[in-house]
Amino acid sequence: MALAQVGFARQGIQACMANSVASSVANSVTALTVGLAVLGAAPATPAAGGGVTITSYGHSALLIQGGGATVLLNPFQAVGCAAGLAEPRVAADVILASSRLRDEGAPVARGRLLVNPGSYRVAGLQIEGIGAPHDRVGGRRFGSSTLWRWKQGGLEFAHLGGTAAQLTPSDRVLLGRPDVLVIGVGGGAKVYTGSEAAAMVRELQPRRVIPVQYGGGPSASCDQGSVKPFLEAMAGTTVRKVGRSLSIAPPAGDRTVIELMR
């Protein structure tokens, strides 16, 4: 009887061990299957950036909101070519001015004002300022200006709103191919003419172009002309009249579109 009991006990232990191993293997297979199912169901990585909304205050003042930051370009006093416009007395995280001239770098807004070339980190934005002459005579008349490059809301921006100088090879490398190019087009002593601005657009090949610094025509207090010569020099390019406000989301497309904000 004792030997028989030992045999039955041994068989019971072996059965328990077999069940335990089978259960462990089954659990492992189930876990592996669930894991593979989860991996297979993972969504694709969403596109980076959420776009921006741009508001025009006239002349070359633009308020760009998006990507968790607000950027103001070229705040002005209502003098010269900006006479008669409402000054942009608004708040922004950072203010990017082409120079300290009163029509493009006036202290009328609230925020951190950047006007000198250099690398800056503000409100989560990496901003690059590139020094350039303001005029066509090496800065001897109007001094220096700053070209700006930064990324906001998933879009690459370049701000050439206050210069008439030709780009150097290093400028072209630093500016790259912007999604959005802000560029002066009205001519005069310190802003690109329409044909000069068109040449810059063809050189940089931006996806969106916002012309600034133009008016109804030269006058006693302003040497800037209209936007018409620029549009004629860009014949064949899509032009959209969007008014005072514009929203752009990435991707910005692959062909150049001119956005008129007046």
C-alpha cells in the first residue's frame, strides 16, 4: 500500500508540474500575441507643427501667433510711409525689428525686442538674426538691418521686410528655403523694388510670400511705390487677396503663392 501511495503521489506531482508549465507557456504566448497586436495597432507619428495665424497692421508690421508663441514684426510709429496707420500697440513674446528706424523698430509694443544680429532662444523659438546693409550703398545711408530666420508652428519663416541689399552666398545658406517669406517690395532707398524683390523670391523659392512696405505711390513723405511692379515681375504666380488675417498650416505646399494682406 505504501508503494502504491508513493506512485499516486508522484503522478500527482508530475501532473501539477505539467499543468503549471502549460499555463506558463500559454500566458507567455498570450502576452506575446497581445504585445504584437499593440505594436501593430500603433498610429503613425503625427505631422509636426500646428500652423500659425498672421495679422497685418500695415506697412511691415505683422503679428504671427502659433506654436505656443507670438511674434511681432517691425512695429512702427505713424510717420513717413506709415503715416495714417494705427500703431501696433500690442503684446508679443518677441519683437523682431529690421532696424531701430521709427517706421520698422519703434518701441510701441510690449515684448522682448530683438534688433541686432545673433542667435536667440525666446518663448521656445530658435531665432537667427543675420546682419545686412539696409540700403544699396553698403549701409552708408541708412546703416545696417537684420534679416530674421526662425521656425514657428511647424513653418520656416524668413523676414526680409527692411532691406534693399543683395544677399551674399552665406545669407542664402542661412536663410535656406523658407515656407513663408516676408519681403519689402515698394522700392525707395531702403526697400527692394518690385523687380529686386521678385529676384529674391526666385532665388529663395519660398512656398508663401507676404509682400510688405508698399503704398499707393511715392509722395513728399514716402518714397515707396505700389505692389503692382512686384506682381508684374511675378507674372504667372498665384496671387491671393486675403485681407488683414491669414492662417497657414504645414505643409505649405510646394509652389510659390503670393498672399496680399491689404
